[in-house]
Amino acid sequence: MDFTSGAAVGPRFDQGGYDLGLGNNVYGSLPSAAGALDVARAFRGAGWRVRRSGWTEYEVEHTYAQLELRPDTPLRFGGVVVPGRIGDLLSAFSALGLAHVVELYHEDGGETVYRS
């Protein structure tokens, strides 16, 4: 399965539908990931919307999160997640068998780090 940079099938993230500030609030890495394409395929298999956003980058999104996957070593991501749904994002990583380090930045300037 390959992805295009155009329209993709799957649930959309509507940042305007949530009271979120502008910009990203979640960053992290997936140290057990084989590669960005493999992770994109896994997210698509789990029902997420996926599109190619660069030569080797992918955007994955669901109703509560939108992430950009970057093929660094380890694989890194950044994006937006509804803070109250961070547990759903962590569960998605776990369900896909992905070890993860997630940094969630709060509007008050605080940060919470999750590791698995």
C-alpha cells in the first residue's frame, strides 16, 4: 500500500472543533518503529486517515489527533492531540506494538512525558 499527498480516506481531525491553541502540542519518538512507511501502514490498518506529506514523511490523523511522522532515527513525530484524549493516542501506539516516548505540552507551559 502506498499513499499519495492528496485526499485520503479516514476520520478527520478538526482542530477548530476543540478549544486548542494554535500549533503543535505533542512530540515524541517511536524507537521500536522500523520506518515511517511501516508506521503509516499500521495506522491505516487501524482505521486512521493517512497521506504522504513529503518524500519520506507521512501525516496520520484521527478525530482526536493529527501527527506528522518523520523518518529520523529513532522515528519522530509532532502534531496536535486533544489533551483529554492523550490516553487514546498512547493506547493506539501500544495496540500497534510501538514503544513510544510522548511529550504533551499544556497551555500553561507545563509538560507531561509518557514512556512505554
